[in-house]
Amino acid sequence: MIEFPKPTVDQFFRTYVITNFAVSSDEERLIFSSNLNGKMNLWAMNLPDTFPYLFAQKDESCSFIKFDPQNRYVLAGFDQDGDENHHIYAIPNEGGIPQALISGDAAEKYFFTDVSNDGERIYYMTSEENPSFLNTRVRNLANGTDTLLNTGEVSPTELAAVSNKEDAFVYIRAFANTYVIGFVKTGDEQHSLTPDPDEVHITFDPIFIDDNTIYFITDYESEYSYIAKFDLASKQFSPVVNVNDESIQSLKWNKEKNAFYFITEDGVQDKLYQYDLASQDIQELSAPVDVIDQIQVANSGNLYVLGRSATIPHNIFQSSDGVEWKQLTNNRVLGLTKEDMVEPDVISYQSFDGMEMEALLFRAKPENDNGYTIFWPHGGPQASERKMFRAMFQCFLNRGYTIFAPNFRGSTGYGSSFVKLVEQDWGEGPRLDCVAGIEWLFENHITDREKLFLVGGSYGGYMALLLHGRHSDYFKAVVDIFGPSDLFTFVNSVPPHWKPIMERWLGDPERDKERFIKDSPVTYLDGMVKPMLVIQGAKDPRVVKEESDQIVAKLNDEGRDVEYLVLEDEGHGFSKKENEIKVYTRMLDFLEKHQA
Amino acid sequence: MIEFPKPTVDQFFRTYVITNFAVSSDEERLIFSSNLNGKMNLWAMNLPDTFPYLFAQKDESCSFIKFDPQNRYVLAGFDQDGDENHHIYAIPNEGGIPQALISGDAAEKYFFTDVSNDGERIYYMTSEENPSFLNTRVRNLANGTDTLLNTGEVSPTELAAVSNKEDAFVYIRAFANTYVIGFVKTGDEQHSLTPDPDEVHITFDPIFIDDNTIYFITDYESEYSYIAKFDLASKQFSPVVNVNDESIQSLKWNKEKNAFYFITEDGVQDKLYQYDLASQDIQELSAPVDVIDQIQVANSGNLYVLGRSATIPHNIFQSSDGVEWKQLTNNRVLGLTKEDMVEPDVISYQSFDGMEMEALLFRAKPENDNGYTIFWPHGGPQASERKMFRAMFQCFLNRGYTIFAPNFRGSTGYGSSFVKLVEQDWGEGPRLDCVAGIEWLFENHITDREKLFLVGGSYGGYMALLLHGRHSDYFKAVVDIFGPSDLFTFVNSVPPHWKPIMERWLGDPERDKERFIKDSPVTYLDGMVKPMLVIQGAKDPRVVKEESDQIVAKLNDEGRDVEYLVLEDEGHGFSKKENEIKVYTRMLDFLEKHQA
């Protein structure tokens, strides 16, 4: 009777992100960070009521939310326009404007670890006086003192857990994404949590379950990360729980239930488990979404999960048993149901060397299909493309584009060895995995050879540039979102506390000069002959603006067809609704223009 | 332990407005219009869940929301940047982008009245071809026809009710705010709802409770409006219910309960009643707020109320019995509790001629008090200042200003005669009531003679200009928000369908030339010697921008201290969060500057 047109771009970008949340100990209040009103702010709900109210106005991205255990204030971390220089702010218990509490020069960083049970001592790390390795300090709110607790050495060193008596401290030290050691300090003593810190492995999420026992996650001598424990009295390390071929993540402890809760990473989706310490039973719970961003276990045992699925934007869920879930938030795509959107197929293909690659294939619905495919190499690279809502993807799909996103070597979720394959090999193996994926698309008649676009961000932007430079025949046009264009400049432009991990991750520009040349997109400038759109946040601290400036300048010098969009108040991502809409509208216009 | 500063301006302006709402017949969905995300859009909640989701993105003010009785679409009216040229839009049942449905030239108006039970015929009025008196039409969605039902004559004529069989129609015709007649048309017959349409009285909210019986509100031969009925068979008028010294407003009918629900206006606050038709019992219900903006009664008898109190911003409440209320929304002032804000005292004082005037006195809390008072003549003028949240007021109060808001003659809520006292006397009686109020403030030692500011909007802006011109000694500085400055230009610049009502309301510029001169602020230009801030929305259709332009230009010519702030995308009010913050920050700065 009334005919309505197809959904517009705008509808997909009216979803918001929920980046993190916290629940008060009495479970009467839940606070979450979201750009619900256009910019990132904190919102609260007084449970069981769920209507959200503005809790803290800051218009900036939030790195953590922590309730004072005594409910006198709330702590939160904010940076500025995406510069990732987070400072620690306090907000009155009734809400308000965040006040800088642990803060200093705008260029310094202040990372929160923990607050004491009486709410008087705040443990944090800072780049102040130690930008590469970080210092750990404790701020005493009662007497105003601020004391140095640990000087970071060798590599970035973070305080990761504080014992109940505040006399034992677990630090983790990162040499790479795949090499993070943990050690516990008590007085003058220091012990590695794992038997041999010289072995390459990771250690994270340490928890003191009593004064002498630390549980944590590690992949020490294993392909998949598992739960281990360290006994402070006996100095004994022992593996506790593993889940076959699934990497354990996000360990949480519930004292009342004497149980751990954890997530496992199983390829493109997550699973949720409960581990009963007394019975040693592992029970898989039913997760309300495919990808879990955050989990909190209340004292009562109630579970709170923030997550998303391919067709479900960020939402927060609550459950008393891990089986039945109540959706507390209602973040949805304006005017669309799950059924109007596309769930990906999980496919696998053989790469150049016979290795199996998993990929997500989002097929445009027949009624929308425009015949074109977007090839999407994910960022990270030590991350993966997963079954998680991206407004951009669902919008592309609605416009008729099929999307192919391979988890090339270096991706997480497929074991420790696989992740390490990208280290010191940014441009060869993963690139050939992408090429094999492209050929798979053609062989399986999913994509016409004349109808392929290339879009990627961060490492995916780097890969887009590199694939463009070396395999331009494949693509009609290319979109690079803050991708490094020159590994020589990139390796020196990352934040100071990233530099120590560059060696293992990327390599050394002098020792590995030949490889850096071979793997730098700028080397293949001559090959970049297809139309290109480059998008960059001016405040990006990870891939600085110069990485995009220089490739755009060089392409312009060569007279290539290149468009350049710079967002002045964004970093490595687009947090502000207006910017997000600007970016994706521009991308859609660019792709449409180059379909001809 | 952590000291937090006083609330900032920004905190007060992070509340939002909720202008109207609708509940679906099955009560499974509630849709409301709000600037929750910065601009006016429609939000929905799937009851009993209350977490709101964006239902329609339009970024414009909404005049009505109506569910298709068959749940295939939702209708809503939107204007453009506050121009009040509302058009009728359709939105898919699952939400989306509103599509113009009954619409035309941007300068035309389309006002919704009703939709048939099958959802196929939409009754509406339009300025098209009849800008002064309006035509009534019916759009048939099934066959696409659009038929003229009534040609407005004599004065603006609106369709106000349609019988169930769609064969009888009640129209109301306005000659003034205080003179609105109602008549019912069936075929070629036409009957006045009240015995004598030539008597000055008002008629509104007609409801067909069956094919032959129309209930409505009128003040025919009474100081206070009451419920009356008209029998179509016998053509009999009969009064039904009155509430002593309270004017009945917003009549709602519930068939299942055989009961009416209505609000009464009792001076500065509202009351809520239920009237049982069978027993003729009137029961006062407990209203959740002091001022009710909208009430809806579901088929089940559940009540939904949108309203506010002095310290409670717009919120929506639900009740099954009119006693216990559940607050569905949670609109609050960021970081403040009710106790942090100020409830007004209701005071009364004698005016120049002995007449009693009621006024709201908001006293700054001692810890905030800056010694200054803001005198606030309300807009309308046939309206009143009531116990309703104004972010502006609570922010002024928090900054230490006391606020005095008199309900001078012409205000509503004090009987029909009192309202009429402003008609054809805009500048004398009400002005002297204001002067008496100012003297009362001095006499009662509430305000120092040297510490009074004057702020008003719309008619209140006119009064601010006039008081400034004629009594400038009273004031330190003056803020005029879209106030008419010259009655000769104003009377000709109002929207066409307002012109027929200007005669009784304001008068005739030729016949009443002397009075127009006497009552025009511009006449007293020489007296306007205090610093002034003038604020105007460029799209304002009620008090056009020229009204502010001309007074600012003349003051500038005289070398007076005048600041001028124009909002390009606003009308008679400030609907966009950014504009609101800009306006009120500017006002606060202006007042602070002129405290010295």
C-alpha cells in the first residue's frame, strides 16, 4: 500500500559501538562507553531498568571503566581525538564531567591496572620518564602521594595483577604479540610464572585467587593457550585446563562459585566456558553472540557479556546461568532485521604452499547482488576477520557487493605457529595467501575477473597497497585505510612503547634492508595504476599520517588517479558518527564510480 | 578523597526533550520523538524492555506520531529547521528513513488528523490552495485518490474528529486562542456543538464515543473549561462534567472501561482525573509529574504520560491504575539529583489595579546565590510559566541567579476572563503586572535594586524589549529571544493561517494605530540604554528574523551596546543540542559580563 525504498547508507551507520562496560559490585548499575549520541561518552543504566542515561560527557574514546569498590567515584580512561594517549579520570558517583586524576602532559600515557579494595590506592603504568618500557606507580588518594613501584626494563612492562594484600605484583613484559612473559614480584623476590622465560610464549590475564596462587593464561610449550597456575609458596608452575584446538582468552574468577569463566577463540568465533575448580568440570555455556568483546562475572555469579555477531551490532547481555540471556541494550540497524542482513559462509582454500586458509565469504543476497566482490584483507595482522558485525560490511552487502575476507597466515585463532608466520614476513606469505584466495574466488565462479575491488585498513591497508603494487591486474580500484606504505618509515614512526616489539614482529630496517625494500608497498609504485582512495586519521599514533601522505604525494607526482580523505579529529579508526558516515559514503561513491 | 568541581553549564544542557510519543494498540511498542542523539529523531522501545533504539532518522522536529492500526507503517509529521511547515511522512513498521507521503511544496503545510481503522484513509488539513483557512482532504492509500472534504472558510478550520463510520466530521474554527467554535458536518448538514457560536468560547478535543454522541471540551458560558456532549440525533448540547476552578484539557476516551481521562490546568500545575461514564464518578489520579505534555490511554486502560516537573526533565511514565507509575525513560540532568536543583515557590502579589498575580519564584540555593535575579516574562502570552523543567532555569539557578516568573494577566490557568485580558492590550496591563512584580521583589528584599536582569523569549522577548524601553532603570542588562519589536511589522509577518486570529488577539494596525505605536517596543528606542543580547532563529515563522534585525540595526545606529546571535537552522525555539548549548552559554557569559 505504501512502497518503501531500499535501506540507505545512513541506516547502516546509525548503529553505534559499545567498546567496554563495567557493572557495579551490587549489580545496581551498569556503565558502558558508546557513541550512542554521536561521540564516545559513558552511559549508565540502573538495573533492572535498562533505559540508559548519560553518565559522563567527554566526547572521547574510553579505555576502561572501573567502579570505586566503595562507590564514591568511577574511574575511566580517555584519550584525545584517537591519539591513544589515555589519561585516568575520576567521575562523581552520580555522574558528571570526568576530571583528570592521573594525568600529565598530553603526549604522555597513563594506563590503569587496579584499585585497592578500600578505593584509596590506584595502580597504574605511565610513559612518563620511561616512554619505551613504562613505569608502574601507585597513587594514594588518601594522602596524595604517588610512588614508583617498578621501572620497566628491556621491553614494555605492565602491571597485570595485584594481590589482595597488595604485597605481590604480577608484571607482563612484551617482546612481541607472540612473546609476552609474566613474572611475580614480592618484596625483592621475582619469579617467572612459566618455567623458561626465554622460550617464546605468551602470558596474560593473571589472577590472584588467594595470597599464594596465581592463575593465568599461557601458550607455554603449546599451540593453543590454556590456563596454568603458579604457586608462590612452592614456585611451582602447572598447567590446569586446556580446550582442544581452542585458544583460551579472558580469564575471569568468581570466588563465591569457586569457578573460572573464560572465552576460547575458535577460528572465526568465540566460545564461552565455565571451569569449576573443585570438580574440575569444564562446561561450555551458550554464548549470546559469536564474538565476545568483554565478559564480567559479578559476585553473584551473574554473567555480563559485550559482543556481536555478523548481523548483531555491539550489545550487552546478562545471564544468571550462561544458558538464558537477557539483552540489556538494543543496538540495531535502523529499520533492518537480522534476516535483512548477511551471515557469512566459513570456507577454506589451499594456499600456494598447500597450507589451509579459512575465510569468511559474505554473499550478497540475489536481490541485491551487483556482481562485484570486495576483497578485504584484515588488519592486525595478528588478529583475524571474525563473525562480528561491521556496519561497513552489511552496507556494502546491501549495495550488492559480495565480500571475501581471508584469515591469511599470521591470523589469530588457528594456533600459535600460524600467528607467527607473519613475523618478519609481512609481504610474502600473507600476500600469496591473498592471491590464492583471489584465484579461489575466480575458480569457484564467485567473482568475475573483471569485477574485483580491494579494500583494507591498517595492516589490511598495507596489504591493499602491496597487492595493488604487485598484482594490479586483479583489481578495478583500491581503497587503503591508514595502511603503512613504507616499512622503513613505518618502523620508526610507531609509539615509543611499540618500538621494542618491532624487531620480532617486523624486523630490523638495517639488517633486513632487502626484505624491507621487497615488502614495502612504495617499492611497487609503478604497479599502482588503478584508481585509489586513501583514508587517514590525522591523529593516528599507530600508522602516522605521513605513511598516507607520502604514497598519495608519490602517486600524484606520477599522475595517478588518487583521492585522499583525511579526518582531522580521528586516530586509528573512526569513532565519531559524522566522520564514520563521511568515510563510508565516500567509499561507496568511490566503488560505484569505478564499477564501469 | 577526590574533590569534584561544581556542575558545568554543559551538564544541564545534556538533558534532552521528548516532545511527543505514541503507543501501539498492542502496547508492544512505544515510539517517541527526542533529541537524545543531538537532533530530533524518533526512538522506539519494545515494551516491557525500555532500552530505546533509533526508529526513524530525520534530524527534524516531529509534530505527531501515529501507528497504522494494522501495523504496516507509522505516520509522523516533520518540518524543516523549525519552519513549522510540517509534512506527513510514512515510516516502515520496522523503522527506517521517513518517506514523504502527504507532501508538496516546502512552503506548504500538511496537518494530520486521523487515519481510518483499516489504515487506508488518512484525514488531513493543508495550506495548499487555502493558506489562511486550510482545506481538509482525505488520502486513500488503497486507490491513490486524494479528495477534498472541506474548504476552510472565514477563519482557520481544522478537522478535529472523524466518526467511526467516517460519515460525520467535527471541525473547529479558530477566531482567536480564546474563541474557537466547533461544528459537526454529516452529509449536507452542519450543526454547532455549542448552542451559540457567536458567543466567545472555545471548543476542542471532540471525541465520537458512538455514531451519535460527541464529547468535547468547552468553556461555553463558563470561566473554566468543562466536558460537554452533543447528541447528533437530538442536536442537543449538554454540559457533562466540570472540576471547580480548574480548566479541563486533553480529553481521552477508553471504551473498555467506559471512562474518560483528562487533565486539568490548575494554575502552575496539572492534575489528572478519571471520569466513569456509568457511575458519573470523578476520581483524581496521582500524576507522576507536575506538568503533563501528553497522555495516551491504551485499550487495556493502561495510562501513558509524557511530562515534567521543575526538577524532572521530560520523561514518559506508565501506569495501570493511575496511582503507581513506572518511569519508562530516564532523562535526567547529567550528574545531578532532584535535590541539587530548585523547586519554585508559588507566590502571589497585587498588581497596580489590585488584581492578584501568581508567580513562580525560584530561589538560588544559599551556597550558589550570586545576589542577582533574573526577571522572566513568559511567552505566549496566552500560556503560563509552570512547574516544568527548563534546563536554562536550573542552570541559571546553579550559577547563583534567582528567577522570578510572573503569570501576568493574559496567562492561562486562571480562568477565561483572565486570559482575555491581554487581548488587544499587549503592552499595558501585562507590562504593569510585570512592574508590580519587580517592585514586589524589591519590597520583599528578594532582589537588590541594582541586581536585576531581564530575560524573555517570544512574547516574553517582546515584553523584555518593552520593559527595557520604558523602565530601563530597573535592569542591568536585557536578553531578548525572538521577541516582536514592532507590532506594525509583526502583525503582517505571521503565517497566513495566523492572520485571521490577529484581530481579536492583537488588533488592527489601522484602527488601533495609536495603541500599536504605544505598545511597540521600537517606540521606546531612546529608553533602551542597557546592554542587550538579541537571539533569533533564522527560520522562525512566528516571529520572523526581521523583528530582531530591525531593532538590532536601530540600536546599533544609536551606538548602543547590543550583541546579536542568529541560529541559521532553527525556528521559534532551539531543537538542536549544539545550538542550545551555544545559546545558553552565550546568555550566561552575557549576564556574567554585566554583573559588574
